[in-house]
Amino acid sequence: MSEKRQDRLNKNNKKKRKRLLTLILLPILVIGLGGAAYATFLFNKAESVMNKSYKPIERESKRVFKNVPVENTSILFIGVDDSKKRKEGNPRSDALMVATFNKKDKSIKLLSIPRDSYVHIPEKNIYTKITHAHAYGGVKLTLDTVEELLDMPINYYVKMNFNAFMDIIDALGGIDVNVPYTFTEQDSQDRKGAITLEKGMQHLDGEQALALARTRHYDSDIYRGKRQQEIMKAILSQATSVKSVANYSKVIEAIGRNMETDLTFDQMLSFLNYIQAGGLDTESLNLKGSDSRINGIYYYQLDQASLDETKLILKNHLLGKTSTTSSGTSAISQ
């Protein structure tokens, strides 16, 4: 074979290899650039939306734990019904959940507080249902009430109405939750019998999940709190899955329309990194109690021993200590 012919073949082979590399690498490059662009778009959108949701509250916590690691903190999640049917003024809180974070242990404690819990409302100096705290004094009085009840500092709050609850779940494409029993419930527009769910593991949309979270006619406030915790875990699980990435823009919009918080955007990013790191140990806590009536009005009377034990668990979780429950088991594993 002549040298000229060999040179032509080599040049042709090089061209073919270049075309082949281009065919292979170009789609990868486009996908990569597209992913980076989408990530930048989401970041900028989230920052803009969350900055609008930032609503700091002027207050000084009356409860302070000394020697708490800076990275350990507590958040109060407040769920309210801000529907158009509601009368003017602050609504009652329909769900209260305290979360404590221990970075060293990579653990989260979730405590649901029954809405009908009979507690002292500071400032008003009355005993009534904890749900009334938000109606009397909004987020500030709710924070003060929860701090007094649990004898611990609440560092931040996140308040969301039920529209956000539904919109976020719908934006994620639904969530998988175990429905404990078959029931029929009204929807978000208060239409009776609009939603029926069957017992067992179900894939729920926003309206269905809201019905599961709110129903109170088939068990107690304690079980209602447990259902809300399971729904919260399902949302976190779905939100961190790869298939949900394409829906993040809708999720961000849903949150921005319906959320108020005193967490800055940078702080929220820190929590997101904390959650996405994986290997988190999440424990659900509940307050034991009993049904009671005072002057003909129903209340959930908290069991003092259970309350004291829960307070110790949360305190030690924030302090990074190991506590022992009444059953003798370690409440926090180091």
C-alpha cells in the first residue's frame, strides 16, 4: 500500500473517530449543561421565593440551654387553615410538630403535639387548647406556649397552610403512605364525603393526603399526630428521590405561596444538605394523655410523666447527651 493511500486512510479514520466522539459526547455535554442550567435556575428561583417567605419575629426566648452545640437546633412546624371560608383574624393551628436536630448523631426527633392539649397560654394567662394560642397571638404566642410546655428553646418556626400541603404533594407526583383504616372524609373545600380511602399502602395525591392528616373521627389526636408524622416522612422521602428533581420548580412555587418562616435561605440550604446527606435516624415521639371534659368542653389532658420524659429526650438530643427512658432503654444513641 502506498504511503499516500495510507495517509488518506489515517486521515479518514481520524475524521470518523472525531465524528463518533462528537456523537457520543455532544448529548452528554448538552445534558450536563442542561442539568447545570436547571440547577442554577432552581437555586435562583428558590432564593427569590424563600426571601419573600422570610418573616422574622421579634422575640426573646425565655428558655435557654447552655452548652448546646451550634449545629444542633429546634424548629416548630405550624399547620394552619387559611382557606377563604375562614373568618378574619388568626386561624387556630391545626397541626403542631417540633423537630430537634443533632448533627453529630445525624438524627432528628419529631414530636407531634395534639391540637386539643390542655395547656397554659402565657401572656393570656389562661388554660385552654394549645390550638387557640395561634388564634390569640399568632406565631409568637404559639412559640411561647410550646417553649413553656416543653421547657426548651424553639429556635425557628415554619408556618404553612394546607394549600401548601396539597400543592407540594401534587408537585412531587403524590406520596406513598400506609392508610390505617378505610374512611370517608371531607375535602379542602369542606364538601362532606368527598374523599374515601381504602386501608393499606396507597399512593395519595394532595387532597387525599390532607384528608388522612386531618381526619379525627376514627381514632384519637395521638394517632392523628402519628399519621401526620408518617406523611411528613413520606414527603421527605419523595422529595429526595431522583425522579422528583424535574418537579422541584413546582414544589418551590407551592412553598413560596403558602409559607412563612424566620429561617434564612442559607439556613434552609444547610438543613437541605443535612437531610440529603443520608443515613439519618428519624424518631417519632408522641405525648400520652387521656380524654377529659372541663365545663362541658373536650380537652386532651397530657400525662405529666410522659410529658416529663419527652422533655428530657428533646433536651438531651439538643445537648448531645444520652438519656434513658422510663422503660430503661437509651433514648439517644451516641
